[in-house]
Amino acid sequence: MTSSASNQVKSAPSYAIAGIGVLFASICFGIVPYFTRGLTEQGLAPHAVAFFRYAITAAVLLPVLWGQASAWREILWGMVAGAMMGLGWIGYVAAVKVAPASTVGVLYMTYPVFTVVIAALMFGDRATPRALIASSMILVAAAIAGNPSVVPADQLPALIMSLAAPLGFGFGICVLVYRLSRIAPLARMASVTLGSVIALAPFMLNSTVEQAIPQDTHAWLLIAGLAIGSALIPQLIYTICSPVIGASRTAVFGSIELPTMFVVAVVAFGEPLTTPQTVACLIIVSAIVLTQSRATRNVSTNLSKS
């Protein structure tokens, strides 16, 4: 067996494991509405919820950045991506507070489209035909379930603002794949979460105590679940696995978040699941299945990008 063939054989399990890792992490991300709505109902401002989601991870991983002066470009890229993700997440939390979690989740699922466009425009990576088709399917699904004709007028501003979240996340995926793969996974997470905390800190300083700090044990438990169960652990898995499978496939695999959000909306919040939302969910699952073909790039290709 040649060296090239041997490497291909070895890389196949890595792709499979990485794909499973992204799926698992994305399911954890999908339970976020449970924590965010609980915290906003406790009186926390949307920016405070976003801040705490990233702050614990940033505090835990900050020492990882010590001695990383030679990687300052990568760290700066990570901080910029984190700032965009953190600021965008304010819109997501605000929307979940006033609109059905399933509707907000559908709009959030437009991030594969942002990812594909940003990857092409900023990093020169043309998406595969399968990734383009899958992303288009997800966009159609979002249009079906988030049709403005069925959305109350008072929810429209919040839903429009929520699009900042998929934009920021799409940018973050691209930076993770194309700019941060040369530094260790923990350093990637540390730089991104630090950027989020720095961007959100001014909002925290201009808030009242009631808006910025949880006031009881239940709220702190929700913070712990948000920061650890839907951030620290899945983000570590996601950070390790996403460079292996590439930006476009990471975005589409991550769309499993939407079915998870639907389950949270129905089980935790008692929201009715409409026919358009069901159709959208089936389209997105189909898009995920579509991308489960042989990978189009390998780890060494990703690591060679600068």
C-alpha cells in the first residue's frame, strides 16, 4: 500500500469521528433556548445572557494564551470572530425572549448560507456542489417556516435583528477553519471567547445589577447549564472537529440544531409545531443527509491554508 493510499485510509475514520463530533456539539447548541428564555424571564438582559455564555469559558481558558505571542495574528483573528459572534448573539437572545423558539431557530439556520458566502468572498474557498445545494435547501426551509405573513408584526423587528447571530456564527466558522487551524484547539476557543467577552463588557458596565447579575440560585444553575453544557464542552468538541470536515460541511451538519430547538420548543415551552415548521425541519435533515458523502478535502488541505 502506498503512503498516499495509507493516509486516505487513516483519514476516513477521522472524518467520520469529526462529523459525529460536530453533530453532537450542535445538538448541545440546540438546547440553548431553554437556558436563554429562562434567564431572560429571570430579568437578565440579552447581552448579560450572551456575556455569561462566553465568560466562563474565557476565564477557564485564558491561561492557554500565555506564551502565544508568536501566534498573535491567529489570536487576533479569533478575537474578532468572537466579538462578532458575541454581539450577534444579543439579537438571538432578544428574539427568543419575545418570539417562538422554533421560529427564531429557523432564521438562525440561515448561517450555512452566510458561511458559504463568506468562505468564498473572504477566503477564496468555492463550495462543493453538494454544499451549495444543501445550503440552498436550508435557505428554502427558513423561508417556509419564517414566512413574514405568519409572523406577528410586533415580533418582526426582533426576528430581523436575530439575523446578526447567523451572520456572526458564519464568520466565526470560516475564521475557525481558515485562520485558526494552526493553533491548538484550546487556544482557538480562548481567543474567540475572549473576543466575545471584551465586546460585551461595555454593555455589562452600562447595565443595572438586576439586568447583569443573576439574583437567585435557579438563575445561577441556568447560567451553569448555558455556559458549560451548551458552550464550554460542545465548543471544545466543535473547535477540534470542524477544521477536519471543512467550513461548508460544518455549517450544514450543524443544522441539526434546528430539530433540537423544535424539541425544546415543544417539550419545554409547550409551543405548537406548525406544518411549515415541520416541513422546514424535514428539508434541513435532508440537507444533512445530502452532505454525508465522501469528503472533498482532507486535514492537510485545511492546515495548509493561511
